[in-house]
Amino acid sequence: MAKLITVFGATGTQGGSVAYALLEDPDFKVRAVTRNASSDIAKALQEKGAEVVQASYDDPSTLGPALQGAHGVFVVTNYWEYKDKDREVEQGKAIADAAKAAGVLHVVFSGLESAQKLTGIPCPHIESKAEIEEYMTSLELPVTFVRYSFYYENFLTEMKPQKQEDGTYILGVPMEGAALEIVSAADMGPAVRTIYRNWARWVRRSAALSGDRLTVQ
């Protein structure tokens, strides 16, 4: 019988890639979670065979129904939507509590290690995900942490190359020649699908996802 995976952020870059990869595999069914089930992206997922439901991390009462009967759940939170570390942590705790209550057998969370602990330099959008990881671990959830590196997609959005007066372009990434781990988030769905396929092996482990290691130069 196909395993049901609830995918949060299914209309976004990470969640969408995971949802479409799972939909290509007959061993899985997808419940795509969005805050706007009538959007074009949600409708496209539905046409591909996903069950589309409406729920929000900010409304914990919607989370239980979204997880009902699910074998697994993919969780991605978005610091940049509100630029509010505490809010992101509360969202992560809400879905962790809901997954625990629902008895989900495999949680996959898009997290990050603490920059504060690794380097001594705090970084709010990283620390929030690290705190969520710690909370999920404290609940003894059957969780896998997937840690995406820098996105290629960033160069199409907030970090677009900047045109100079001489017609050349520069990338505003202050790496000073150091190599950058980089990945296309849209390509990582199949990697996450592999983790779900081998869930017993990956529970309570982490996976760093990177496609290249390049310098900006």
C-alpha cells in the first residue's frame, strides 16, 4: 500500500520539489499543504494527483487534520517571510507537537546546524532552524534533518547579479575566495524521496544536501 506523505510548503521551492518527486513514485501518496488551496500552483499539484489541503503553522488546530493517517511529513519553515526568529521557532514547535500527537512515523525537517555553536557568530535565520531541530530531538520524534546548502535559486531572486557601469556583472557574495556549498533546491526532491524510501535507515540521522562546491570567482 502506498505510504501517505504530508508535504508542508508544497507550493514553494523545497516542498514543491519534494511533492513532485513523491508523486512520480507509485509507492507514495501526497497530501500537499498550502495556505491557499485555490492558487494555480496548488491546482497544478492536484492535477498531478496530490490531495491538496489548507493549513497553517500559525493555526495549530489545522495541523492535526493535515497529518491524519500520514506515514511521513516533510516540514519546511520560512524565516524570510516575516524575518522573525521567535515566530519561526513557534511554528516549528507547533508542527513538531502535531506530528508527535498524530503518531507520524517519519518526520523530515529542513533544518540547519547552529552557526552560533559552530562559529561563535549568531545568525537568526539559522539559529531558528537549529532550535527547532533541538526541540524535535527533545520530543524523541522519528526525525531526519535535511540541511540544504546555499541555493542557486538565490541568484534569481534577492541575490541577482548586479550590472556595473562598464556593462559587467558582479555577484554580491562576500566569500573572499572561499568555496561555497551550493545546490538547486528544486533538484533535491528525489534525494528526499530516497530518504523516505529508506526511512528506517534515516530516522534520527541528518543529511547535508549540496550539489557543488564553488568559489564566486
